[in-house]
Amino acid sequence: MRISDLDLIFIPEAGVLSSDHWIARWSAKLSTAKLLPVLDPLATAAALIAAVNEAARPTLLIGYSTGAIVAAMAAPSLKGANCRGAFLVGPPDDETLKTLDGGAWPQAPRERLPWPSVLVASRTDPYSSHRRSLALASDWGADFVDAGESGRIDADSGHGPWPDGLLRLGGFLKKLG
């Protein structure tokens, strides 16, 4: 499967999205991309569900940080939708979620995702330990990709364009067929 065969729905983290962040760069450069607005958790999940249901082609979800949590929150409502998979990067653990946006974030869902997925996580992510990221990938039924000592996998940690991430995304797309 190629990127051009899919509507890519990007789900950024809560807060201000830097134009240097890989998710902002990718969503601006890829012609079939849609970047969701950053809203509260439930409103973002609703926007994601609407975007998948309105898509003209099969969809692929690309979520970063709390955006990965939103993808998992929306997953039960997307069973049967034309969603082919999810590429999820750096989701925060439940302890971190409690501290974000005045405690507005629920715990991360633990149900298996209804489509193929990959979870990319860093060993030095201050928002989630390697062990917790690995456990979340297992709960979601996601293939786990160890990104090494990469911090938050954001522009501040030197991952502005994140070419290695694009290669990993390409490898995931090949597995989707």
C-alpha cells in the first residue's frame, strides 16, 4: 500500500504544535494528509471519528503523544470504518496523562485496536518509561518499535523532519499490503 492510496489523518499532541515538529512537517508535505485541530480529548476523538467517516479513501491514523491516546479512544467507534491502520508515536503513560491539561485526560484505553498498528517509543521519553510503552503496545496489539534513546521524538529532541520515522511508516505501509 502506498501513501497516495490513503487519506492520512494526523492527530497531534495537545498544546501548541511547532511548525518544526515532524507531524506538522509531514502533514504539510503529504498530499493526502489532514491535520486534526488540537482540542480537548473528547472533541478531538469526535473530530477523528468524523474525519475517518468522511474520508474519500481508506484512512491511516498517525498519532503523536496524546494524539495516539485519542486514536485508541476513538477505536471502538471506528470498528467497521475504512481505517487500515494506525502509526502511533510516543503516547504518554497514565501518570503523565493525569498531569496534562488540568487532568482532562482519561487513562489510556487498554483494548486491542481493531486494525494493524505500530507503536514507536523512545527509551528516554520523559512521558513514559520503556516498560510502560511496551505494555501499552501489547495491550493495543501493536507492533512495538524501539526508537532507542530519542527523548520525546519531537523537534526539541532533534526529530524535526524525522526521516527515520518516514522509513518506519513506509515499512508499516508495506505490511498493510
